[in-house]
Amino acid sequence: MVSVLVGALAATPAHAAAPADTAPTPLQARAGGALQLEKTPRPVPAAAKPASYTVRPGDTIAGIAQRHGLAAADVLTWNGLGWRTVIYPGQTIRLAAPAPAPSASTPAAPAPAAAPSTTATGSHTVVAGDTIFAIAKKHGTSVDAVLAANGLGRGSIIYPGQTIRIAAANAPQPAAAAAPASVPTPSAASTSADLNALQAENATLIIRIGRELGVPERGIAIALGTSMVEAWLRNLEWGDRDSLGLFQQRSSTGWGEPEQIMNRGYSIRAFFVGASNPDGTTTRGLLDIPGWEKMSFAEAAQAVQISAYPDRYAKWEQAAYTWLDLYG
């Protein structure tokens, strides 16, 4: 009987091996449109999880959350982001819920519900990736109320560092006779080096073409600062009179046809080396300016742009070198 029992125990199958730590997930889009198979990462022990993460090129909130064993919805909530918010290289993403603020020893009595406000209720400082729609939604008001409170139109551009006044959805519209509030330009606001994804793409292109042309680093930094002043580092389809593109170059002053100026590669090269015109003349680019290397940052930019506001360029010098380091 002992022999029978031993044999029976020996014949009992061992438990199946534990499943692999990772398993293939569906194809996921990565930076540059390439596709690759990814594996679900092994959950990180709670004690080893970092409190924050610095965004790298090609990152997405979903990818960051998966990599750290978190839910994407939680990461969005902890960082005050939405599903359509743009993140950018160098941005810090919180990977844990913020600590609750210490409560007072005696909680204050709840304030009675206030009547709907008809005046401005506060302000919002724009960060990279913000939109008027997202700002209005965050503060519980309407897009039209925010636009009216700031003298903006639906085609207006906002930029990091800009202060947006927040008004209630039922706030009265400005009187028709009142002049709209002036829209601040990038040079008049905070010179933050934070860029959104579109601005970073344009900065990278300016740096790449500058290096292809053999432009010194200082010349490339001048181009970056100039584009921020003139067009928020965006390829604008509108501007003062017939000004267009990354540098607000004008067709009427010899920079090229509108479709040429809207071609980013053409526009960037024209800033550096000028543009040849059918009448045989050449618009002067930075490298065409005698002694530009010895000029100040603002003087060199102004020599190319011939702007009515030459003092604006200097304010972006430090940020321009930061972009050169980040995207070069």
C-alpha cells in the first residue's frame, strides 16, 4: 500500500509554470509614425516608483502611464491635463497624487452659494499645450466669455506665460464703442523657454537647416529668437499686411511668393542667406549682413527684419540658447 501511495504522489502533475512577466500588447504608434510591439512592463514595487518623470521626444501620457504601471486617466488628473493636451520634451509629469493640503484645526463654515458672477473671476497663466477651450472648461466658463474678457478672437494665438482673464459665462460683453484690449505679443510677456510640440518641431527645423548651411551657433540662436518674436515659432498664415510664415516675411518687400514663404524650409534659408528676386536683387539674410557676428543679438535680428520694434529681440536671447541646447 505504501508503494501504491508513493507511486500515486509521483504521478501527480506539477503545477503549470507561472505565466511570463510580460505579454505582447497590440501595435502602438511611436514617435515619427513608426510602429513596434511593446510588452506590458513588470509592475514596479510601490517603494521604487519615482514621484515624477521628465518627458522625452516621442512620449505620450498613455505610454508614460503604462511604463510606470499607472492608469493614464490618473496621470492626467494628477497633472491637471486633458486627453488632447500636448506634452513636450523637458516637461515634468507627476506620477503620484499630490499630497493633500493640511486642514485647519477648525474647518470654516461653508460659504453660502453665491449668485452667478457677471465680472471677471480670476486669471490663468498659459502653459504649453493650453487652448482657450481647455482654459474655459477648467474654470467653468464659456469660450466666448474668455475671448471677450481678453479682447481676443477665435483666430487669436495664446502662448506660454500669457495671462488670461477669466470671466463668468454670463459676463456682459464690452460696449460696442469700447476699443478691444490689446493682445500682448510674445516679446511683451514672460520669456519662458517652454515650447509646445509644434513650436519644438519648428525650432528643430531651424537648427537643422542652420547647421546644414554652416551657420554658427549664435546665428541659429538669433533665428530662433527672431521667429519667436515674429510668429511665436509658428508658421503663421496671417500677419501685419502681407507678412507670413515663421519670420513674418513679406512678399511685397522681396522675400518671395506667399506659397514660398509658407514653405518652412524656404523661409528659414531666406532668413539666413536672403532670397533672390526676379529683378536681380537679393533680400539680405543674416549671413549677408557685414559684421553681424560682432553685433548684439537684437541688432543682428533687426538688421534682417527691419522691425518697428527692434528692442523685442533681446528679451528672447537666453531662451533661444536654451532651445538650441534642447533641440539641437
